Amino acid sequence: SRAGLSPVLYAGPTPGGQLTETSVVENFPGYPEGVAGPRMMEDLRRQAERFGAAVRSGEVTEVALGSRPFRASIDGGAHEIEADSMIVATGATARYLGLPSERRFAGMGVSACAVCDGFFYRGRDVAVVGGGDSACEEALHLSTICRHVWLVVRKPFLRASAHMRRRVEQTPNIEILYGHTTDEILGGEGGVTGVRLRSSDGAGRTLAIEGFFLGIGHTPRTAVFGDQLLLDAAGYIVTRGGVAGGDCSGGDALFGPGATATSVAGVFAAGDVADPIYQQAVTAAGSGCRAALDCERFLNDD
Ligand code: NDP
């Protein structure tokens, strides 16, 4: 908007994205006291709108990137939009284990968002599965609400950052179960009552819990673009200056380190959808800035 272009942003099925499902964001610059995720996303929306960006509700359900102008179909064809350039910033969604009982108890004790649903388990016993930063963050959040939090980790160690590991280990009502996988979530009409685990030596164990939280990572939201943009093996959009490293030896910034250009000229990618590694609000915001500059440069050179 500030470059005099006319950006239109479709907010998708979860406007504001994953940050609307988090509690306090403490590692985004400019907020010395931290900021609530939903509040930060509201601020970002208002800031974009102040300069004229059109933020619309609706989900892009189909794109045609074979020729320009690109076309995007919104809400299953309810309407269409044409664009000279496109930035994909569709983020990622939480992963599930794939157990039938997970589906059966979805919303009845099974959740992938401790911040959204932890409140319902006040004073109860719950389990979190996963060994990364997401799982630790969920366990820490739940430890302030719940009576006891089991952290179920399939490896003999946590892969989370040292700071997170320390915090989890020092929280008295979090108990870590290393070397355990989940066989089944147990329950009945009233919801989850327990979880059956298996340890690495084959022994079974059942925990009595009322809430089961997933913290096993995320899947990039690239289904709509999969057949038209180059993706990596995990489904993340490959960008010219992505983790594989850029090459600006030709002097063209659109191909340099950090460049957000995708395999289709004029389409750029920013945030978690193109970042399997850092996945932080601040790194996503930084790549969004790079995508906007790359997009502007592309249109100016057009
Ligand atoms: P990660 O991929 O880092 O961790 C996923 C965890 O889930 C691993 O411990 C993995 O186990 C486990 N897991 C995966 N599949 C299964 C399964 N089927 N059964 C049991 N366990 C499973 O994902 P995160 O979402 O935790 O983190 C992603 C990125 O986001 C990281 O870079 C992280 O640092 C960052 N992040 C930072 C935060 C912060 O700074 N506040 C908060 C959240 C995320 P295994 O180790 O065996 O593979």
C-alpha cells in the first residue's frame, strides 16, 4: 500500500492465523511486556488498513497461476479476483497423530490448542504429546490451569530449546514421560477419560486424564497451490532464497539470499508456509516485508 500498489488480502478460514490461538507473544520486538496474540494480529490488520490494504474475509479455494494476470477463486467460486502478482502467506496447521479416537473425541477432550481449550480443564489432569517447543509451550500453559500435566515424548529427550526444556523441567506439576507413544485415547459419551501409552520396551500404561493435547508440529497449508508451485518433500513452498540458500551472483535481488520468489515468476511466498525452520512471528513478519519488496520490484520491472 505504501508503495502505491493496491493489495487485497483474503484472511482465510482463521483470520489472523495461528497467532490468534496463542496466549502471550514475548519474542516480537516492540512489546517489552509481551502482547496477546489476537491483540497483535488486530494491530497488524489495522496498521495495514491504515495505508489502504483491503482486508477481506473469504478463503482462496482455487488459483490459476499459468499466465498473468493470476486468478484466484474465493469460497468455492463465489467470486474471483485477478492479480498482477501474488504473495502466498497461508501459514501452517497443527498435526494430529492419525488415531481414530482422536477424531471421535475432537472437541470432547482432544485439542491441538492449549491456549484455546485449556480453560475447560481447570483443575483436571491432562496430557500433551510432543517433544518440541510447541509441546513445551502447551504444557507450560496448561500447568497454570490444570492439576497435573503429563508430557508424552516418544524419544528419550526433548528436542525443544534449552530455555523451554529448563522451564518444563522446573515446573512441579509437569511430569515428562520419555520413550512413550500413544496407542489410543480412551473415553465415552462424556468425553476423554484416559490415554493408553506404550513405552519403548513394549510395556503398556494407562493415564487417567480428561484432556489430550497435540503438540507435534504443523503442516504447511499448500493444498491449493501444490500442483502449480514447487514444494519441498514436507510440502513447504520452495523460495529462491529459502533455506537451501540463494544465489545473487547474477546481481538480481529476486534470486538472492532471502529472496521470496517461488517457481512461478510473480508469485512470492512468506511466513510459515515457506519456512520449515524458524516459524516465529518475527521471522514471518520479516519474510513478509521481503515478499512485499520483491513483489514491488517485480511489478516495477514488469
Ligand atoms: P517440531 O517439529 O520441532 O517438534 C515436533 C515434536 O513432535 C517432536 O518432538 C517430534 O518427535 C514430535 N512428534 C512428531 N510426530 C509425532 C508422533 N506421531 N508421535 C509422537 N510425537 C511426535 O515442532 P514444533 O511445533 O514444536 O516447533 C516447530 C518450530 O517452531 C521450531 O523451530 C520451534 O523452535 C518453533 N517454535 C517456537 C516457539 C517459541 O519460541 N515460543 C513455540 C513453538 C514453536 P521427535 O523429536 O521424535 O521427532
